Amino acid sequence: MPRYFAVHLCFFLLIAGCTQFPEVDATLSEQARAADIPTLAPMDQVLADAGSTEIDDESVEAIEKRADSLRARASALRAQVLDDTAAQN
């Protein structure tokens, strides 16, 4: 029994190795190809910049407004959608 499993496993791995992969590079736009590669910042600099950020009343209101908008969108997506076929059944 284990021998047959090993033979089947090898067979399926060989078949998987023969598959054609999609052209990932073909999906990139010219703008994406021409974009600069982002630079990595040292962690100390990132943490120092994060410590200097201040949250004021305007930013709190903007975040709350965005959160309410996302909650409303999520609620709308959770709503049941019936198409003509489902409505007839």
C-alpha cells in the first residue's frame, strides 16, 4: 500500500510540474513597471516618526466618519441579495 502511495505521489508531482503558469509580468501596466522601488527605512527612524504623530479632534472625527462608512458598507454587503431565480423558488 505505501509503495502505491509513493508512486501516485510522484506521478501527481510530475504532472504538477508540467503545468503552465500565467504570465504575471504581462499583467503589470507600464506605469507599474516604471515605478520606483520603495526604499526601506531603518526601524529606529520609523519609530521616532511614529512617536511624533499627534492625534487632534479633526483626525479623530475623520477616522470615526471613515469607520461609520465602512460599517455601513459592510452591513450592505451582508444584506441578502435575491436574484430572479432565487426569488421564484
